[in-house]
Amino acid sequence: MASLKNKIVMITGASSGIGNACAEAFASKGANLILCARRIDRLAEIKKSLIKKYGINIFIAQLDVRKLRDVKKVIGSFPAQWKQIDILLNNAGLARGFSKVYEADITHWEEMIDTNVKGLLYVTRAILPKMVERKRGHIINIGSIAGHEVYMMGNVYCATKFAVNALTQSIRIDVLDKNIKVTSVDPGMVLTEFAKVRFSGDENSANKVYEGVTPLSPKDVAEAVIFSATRPENVNINEIILTPIIQASPAHIFRNKV
């Protein structure tokens, strides 16, 4: 098992859910963290908590991955001691809306494409060249089972996660001779703010998503990420698909009605 002690790990979308859980998991292994998200106040709280608990170093940055100019400016302004990033976790992503293509709000499409696809590309483009120069590093993308099978009214969200799947494979080929690992961790149903965001804060609709099921926790996903990040130097985990035991696909879920 490879050590993560003193490695520099950058996590996007680190203010909640899977990103927050991954920050905790990496911190517990002694990694130093760059935590990025739009909600800088939450990042400040997470930073204080993890430093107190694990005694690691943490740098936080307010970042909206949808904006190329901001990505270039923020990452370009990282202090020198934070520029040698060992692991990039592209976690920032969302679903917005739940409707058929012919009824959809196009602004929802744009937000998902800008965040899930273009945001991942912008951040990767900013970080990967330094890994190529050093001939070491690891890109870990948080995908979804929705990037393997579509489901009703998932249309554009599924398309963005299919894109993440394709980009992960393509990046892996592009750096095949650069000693850089590239991994996709693709979860099914996870209990995060995901549903609340999808339904624009409608708690009732969001809660229905999890009725009668025990979904994955963000910690479950973080454990898969850590497993991928701690394999021996010659081992790359290409892809991990994980679901709760009651889920066989995006559309096949057993709900306990009791």
C-alpha cells in the first residue's frame, strides 16, 4: 500500500458530501490538502476542524470550476509550496432538474455541462501539465453509474457523466507514457445534497429519492477513492463502480415499503 503522508491532494467541490468525506479520508492518512469550492465559509470550517484533528497543512481557495478565467487565476495564484499537486480529485459536479428533453429548462443543461464536463476539463488542463513534467501524479474523477446506463428524465445529466467516463479513458491514454494514474470512481445512490440541488431546494422531492432505501454514504465513496490512491506504484485502478446493495442500475432499485 502506497503512503499518502505529506502528499498534496487537491479536491474540487470539497465543501460538502463526497468532497468533504474525501478531505477527511485523505487527512486521516497524513496528506496535505488543497480544498476548493464556491462556499469558502464552509471550507474555512472544514480546514479548522481537520487541522485540529490531524495536524496536517491545508490551503483553501474559492473556486467556481465553470469559469475558465477563475480556474486559471485561482490555480495560477497557488503559493509555490502548493503547486506540486500529487493527486487531483475532480469531485465538483451536480444534477439540475428532472424532466424530459422536450420539457427541460435549458439553463439546467448549461449548468450541468459547464460544471460536470467543462469544469473537470478546465481544472485538469490547469493541473495535469505539471504532473506530465514530473512524470508522476494521479487524476481521480468522481463519475456515476449514470455514466454507464441512462435512466428516464436523466438525459443531460447522464450525458455529462458518460462524458466523464469517456474523458477519464481518454486522459489515461494521453498520459500512458507519463507514469500518471487515471481513475474513475462511479457511485450509485449516495446520501448527499445531490437530490436537494437537483430539485432546487425542494426538500419533499429530495427526500422521496431516498424513501425505503439505505443509500451509500459519502464515506463509502471516500473509501473507494482512498483505495485507488494507495495502490502500489505499478498498479492503476481504472474504474470502481459501487452501489448500495438494493441498487442494480440507475433504474433498478428495491425499496422497502415497510
